[in-house]
Amino acid sequence: MDAVGSSETDTDTQVSNLSSQRHKEITDAITQCLSRDMMPIYTVSKAGFQKLIHTLDKRYQLPSRNYFSQIAIPELYTKCRDVVQQEMAGVKFFSTTTDLWSSRTTEPYISLTVHFVNEEFQLKSRCLQTSYFPDDHTGENLALGLKEALAAWNLCEDHQVAITTDNGTNIVKAAELNQWTRFQCFGHRLHLAIGNAMKNSAHAQCISRALGICRKLVGHFSHSWKKRVALREAQRELDLPEHAMVTDCSTRWGSTQKMIARVIEQQSALSKILSTERKVRHLLPSWQDLEVLESVNKALSPLQDFTDALSGESYVSISCVKPALHLLNTSVLAEEEEDTDLTKSLKSRILQYLNEKYEVAQDLLNMASFMDPRFRTQYLSADETQRIKDRVIAELLVSKTGLFNWLEFHVTYF
């Protein structure tokens, strides 16, 4: 009995000691929770969280918020950085993506993500930094900032294959100043293609009016809980999906398409609620507006999957651009007999924009799809195929002489 009691007392003493293994495991777990789930550090000062920890282990003494902010989290950052730094040391060639954005408090930041293939031939991505960037967002400042970011991780610019960005003039200039090969994000290019098609369409005014009504309609239901309750009741009566209205974002074409689709889906419920109130009856889309919305939705809705498919980080996506353009031209955006003039116009303008923008990168797209075993020569003409084969053999002969015979056989028979 004395031995058992002595053992329990020793354990209590160890758990209460900040340097004990058990205390360290719990503290590390809390630190991971705060960091991974992006929880505010003051969470550890809240009574509910403290009660939870006390219930899980009454012997554990929870450190203060200052300990987590000044010691635990910085130590975790240093540990994670060391792991990534060690991983980067074994990377020979890599590509990067970068973007500028503002926080909810409008503070400017710049992010940098590196993509590489490790020794196990696995595609990896690591976000190296999301840094406060208060300087003017000129091309010169961005060029210097990106150079410094690579240098901070001991990454050689000469080993950077390419950098992927949006189409902002400042970031385009930055890549030019650094003499880096730049690719534009497919999702952003598709966004520009859709915006260009809608803005320059002969029906642009009708589209603008219909979208304006949609936004007012969504705002009306978003700012009134009574209207949201009425919408749910109407949905149940009409046996419609109990979906909330969707607010669109000017920088995300997909959100605009989803807003349109939701208004079309819930048109009966919306009409049931608003048609009886004179003050808000004007918010209902007219039959002309509905025709415009349906035409726009038919042109845009099939494009949602392409943005998602070509924006992944866990697989190579550039080799999919050529096949994606082929599908857009031959099926997804191909004109159909039942298409309205507006739908045909949007499809045509989107295709024209994409085809023109990617024309200058045809050699790269051909090479990428050729090297992907899923596609090979499927989307290449006979002339393009032979040209790519010659180029691949020539480049390998220069860089990897020992593999020349193997690649010649591979290219010839596949």
C-alpha cells in the first residue's frame, strides 16, 4: 500500500513539473491544436477550455497564454521550419506559386508555396511563408521580396523551373525583372475569360441587370432572419431543397454561377414569398431576367469542375491543360441546337479568349501532355508528336547521356 501511494505521489509531482514528459506531451498537443486549427491564443484563458483540460487531467497545470505565444508556438515554428529546411536541402528542381492578398483587417500579405518531387517520386507542396508586405506593391518591390524569400530558404533561383501567378501587372513585371519563367493560374485565366465574355457580350446590359437583381434578392434574404424562416417554410411547402441563398464574390466567377443557379432553383419559393408584398415585389426577376440567368447558367455551370481539377496541389495539373482545352472546344463549350443566342455568345467568347491566351504556350502544353502517361500523343497532331519526340531526345542527350538509349526506345514505341 505504501509503495502504491508513494508511486502515485511521485507521478503527481512529475505531471505538475513543467519539464516532465507527460506535461510536455499535453502542452505540445495544446500548442498543435492552437496552431493547426488557427485558434486564438486567448483560448487557453477561457474558463470552458480550462475546465476541459482539468477534466481530462486534474494534475495538469495549464501554462499562461504568454507562454504559448512567446515560447511554445515560436518553438513549434522553429521545429517545423527546420524540418522543411532539411527537406528543401534535398530538392534540386522546384516550381513556386505566389499570391498577394489582404486580411480581414485589410493588412497586405504575400504568400509563397514551393512544389517539388522528392526522392520517393512523390509530388510535395510546402507553404514557405505568408509574410506581411506593407511596401508598395510595385513590380520592383515584389521582385525583390520574392528573391529574398527564396534566399531565406537557401533555394537557388536557377533551379526554379517556373512560378505560377495571377495576371496582375505588378506580379507579371516582377517575374520579368527576375527573369523567371511565369505561368498564369488556369483558374484565374478562366475567371478572366468569363468576365471578358460577359462584359463584352452584345447582351452585357441584360446580364448586368439580371445579376443586379440577383444580388438585391440575395441581400434581402441575407439581412432578415424572418425572411429566411419564411423561405424555409415555402421550400417545405413546395418540396424544394432547403438551401440558403448564395452571395457572390466579384473575384470568384464560380460564386456568381452558384448564386444564379440557386435563384433559378428557388424561383418558386421566392415568388411565393415576395409576390404578396408590394414593397419588395420588384426584387423578383422578370421572365426576361430569368431567360438571361438560365442562358448564363447553362454556359457557365459545366466549367466549375475544370477550376477544381486544375487547381490541385497533390497531382501535376499543367499536363491537363491541353486535354482540358480540347474538351472545352469539342464538347463542354461546343454550341448546341437548343442554346440561346446569349449562351452561344458566351461559349464562343470564352473559347476565343482561352485559345488566344494559351496559343503562345503551345510548345510547353504539348510537352507536358506528352510526358504524362495518361495522355501521351492523344491530343497532339502527327507533326506536333514528331517535333516533341525530337525535342525530348535532344534535351535528354544534353542532360542525361546515360539514359539516351532508354528514352529513344520509350519515345519511339510509346
